[in-house]
Amino acid sequence: MTAVAKHPLVARLERALAGRAPQLAERDEPFKEAAVALILRPREDDDADLLLIRRAVRAGDPWSGQIGLPGGRFEPADASLEATALRESFEEVGIDLRTEGLVLGALDEIRPRTPVLPPIIVRPYVVVLDRAPTLVLSDEVAEVRWVRLRELFVPGARVNTTVTVREYRMQVDAYQHGDFTIWGMTERILSTFDGLWR
């Protein structure tokens, strides 16, 4: 991890995350906790690739088919929410972030705004890799895509669009990357991250 720690983008992110305390969501009952990982693969041109996933279509999954980040719910055996993000990333995409990643810090916690979604608090963690890993997808993940930050965070990539969740239609802000429409909690996480990485 020594080489990646010296990467200019990684150094900027470390400074940005060290200089701010993540805002915690209110823990008014009922709620569950979860964590996700923004997994970055730095590039030589002061850019990085971000790993996005398309969730498999599954009955009973409120985020079925959506674009997101590796992650999932806190389990009693997890030592922390950071441990949750690392465990879930290994389970979903096969990357052992405990040995292959460097956790730079956490972003602000968020909760769903859509009334049909479960009451869950999500804490995002920013993690960098020092090499391109081999991905092994679980049956919860239909597709993965490495997306360059400078291609994702451009003015033309932000759109306002209509989405339907459990027959509930709504207008949302989203990032558009090819056929990936990134909205909801993932869009909110990425909006916060966009303010830090440049």
C-alpha cells in the first residue's frame, strides 16, 4: 500500500477526510445500520476508477436492479460499520479490502428519502486499492463497472429523471453513465464525494 498512499489523489482524499468529521444520522427507532464501500483504483493521470455494481433483480430486495456500491447490513459479528463495508465487499465482489485496500475514512451517513424503503442508516467508507483486483461476483450482483471519476463527475452526467420503485414514481436527480442511472442514496453519497476528491 506504500505506492498508492503517495498517489496525489489519495493524498488529497486523506487530507479532506481527516479534516472533517462525518455527519451521523439521527438514530430514531426503528432503524437498521449498513455500510458501503467507495472502492477506488487510482490511475497514473491523477484520476481514479470507481467500482459500481448493478444489483441483481431479486424478490423482496428494495434495491433490486439498482446501481450502487458494494455493501450491506451490519451483522452482530461485525466489529464496526467499517468491518461491515469490508465484509460485504468481499461477499459481493470478492475483493478482500482488509488485505488489498486502504480505508481513507468515512463520509456522511444517509437515510432513504423514499417512504417505501426500509428505515436504514448507511455509512459510506472510501477505500483505495493498489492494483486491479480479480472480481468474483455473488448472486446478489448482476454486473460491475469501473468508472473514471472524471467521466462520472462532469456537468452533462447529471440529469433529472423519473424512476419507479414498488410502483411509486418520482422525479430524481441522478448521475448518468451509459446505461447506468445512479440515483437515490448512491447519488447522494457520490455528490458528497464529488465535493472532496478534486
